Amino acid sequence: MNSTEKKYAAQISQIMRTARKLKGITQIEASKTLGITQGTLSKLEKGDLVISTPLWFEFCELMKISSRSFLLGYIDTPLPESIDLNEELYPDNTFGLPKRYSYSKGSTVRSLRGLSKYAHDAWGVKKFEAYLETKKVDSDFLFVLPNQINLQFTYDLITTLRETGDLNKESLKTIEFPYSDAAFHGQVGSLLEESKSPKELLKQLIRNMDRYQINFNYSMESSDSEAMIIGKPAPFLAAFDAAREISQSLCELKGLFFEASLRIFSPQKVKIKHTHCFYKGDSDCRYLIPV
């Protein structure tokens, strides 16, 4: 394989392995349905072979995933109406999420995708996967956008990035968020694309925020020229503890989430002012956004 083929083989292998786990079937079962040997499927899932186009489409049909998944680099499934803290999507522990991250699961992979991809790019594949292994998190878990996890995972990831010198106040601003792509928002994306103004887009985003996370309950107040987004902390946040600078980084990331999402309406960058911070002693978090 040439370098391009190796790149796509590695990306497709991750998607194939993750999709099969989501389906809850073994390599033997999947290979039998696809009409290939278990050994061939194993090589495809390891990135040692490049899948043919017909077989890829057949695989996507079997696993009920989008054929665009290998280009997007993730698997999306229909968004739930809202996050349920007590819901067990995979009762057989498909992805092996440890207890540290499996209670009060108020976040989704979709909401932390920007940060996790930043860590992946900063450390490289092997180091990032080694980090996840130390945390007992299956790397495939992070390739399914609706998967739920708690805030402790984000705290731990930010802490380690800071300790390794890969994240600080300045580098935080350089994180490339995928939220400017409406497709990344799943079902909500079409609503955002149809918005006739930045204010309407923000309203749709806030209205559907519980499909991304429920760590904070968001609302919006607006005037002709500005919108104030208010995030009130959920009671269960008291279960999580982190140094102030780590928690504040989380608030800055949320501001970047809103900024990137607004680019669905206009590519012009909007300057968002973080006026209140729960982690600095305020009763809530507030973001002032020109609209």
C-alpha cells in the first residue's frame, strides 16, 4: 500500500471495528454475512488491507451506518431526544467504559470531539491510544458521536494536556472545532442551516442543547444586537472536582463551541465575551454574543 492507501486503510479500519461492535456481532458472524473469511475481515479491521468499494457499501448496509463515515472519520446515529443519565446504551459493556467515567454521564462524544481530536493530533495516534488505555477507555468509543460519558473524562484529558505542555490559554484558541460543519450536528444540523439569522441559529442550538450535554442547562436572552447565553450548572456537577484552571478551560471550550457553530450561518468569526463563570464563583456561566 502507498501512503494514501495506508491513511485510508487506518481510518476505515477504525470505523469498521467500531461499527461491528455497535452492531453487537463477532468477526465470524460479520464475515459470513459479507461472504469473506474471518481472516480477511481481521486484516481490514487492522488496516492491513484496503476494502473494495462494493464491499464497503455492503458493509455499511449490514452495519446500518453512512457510507460517508470513512471520510468523516466518525460514526453518527440518530440523536436521542435528550441525554438520560441512567440510560445504558450498551448493557453488555461493549466499549468497556470504566466506573470513573460511567456515572452522571452528562456529556456526549459529539460535545467533546474538538478537544479529543486536538489531543489525538497533538500526541499522535499511539500516544493518544496509550493514554486512553491507561484510563481504561476503548479508543473506538470516541468514534461514535452520541456515546455518553461524564465530565470527569474531559477534566482528566485537559489536566494531562496541560501537564504535557500541549495545552495552555493560547493554544486553547487554536483548537479546530468541527461544529462549523452542519453535518456534524446530526439531525440538529438541518435546523441550524435553515436559520435566517445568527440569533435564530443560537435559539435552535440552545433548544437542542440537551442532545449534546446536560452538565449545564442553557437559556438565551437577546436584544437587537446581542444575545446572552446563560448556563446554569446541573446539581450533579457537585460530584466532580477539578482545579480552577482546568474547569475554566471547560468554559472557554464552550464559548468556542458557540463561535464555531455560528459559522454555519456566516464564515465571519464572532468575538464572544465570557462575562460570568460558575467556576470563578458566579452562580452560572454567561456568554455575550453579538448577533
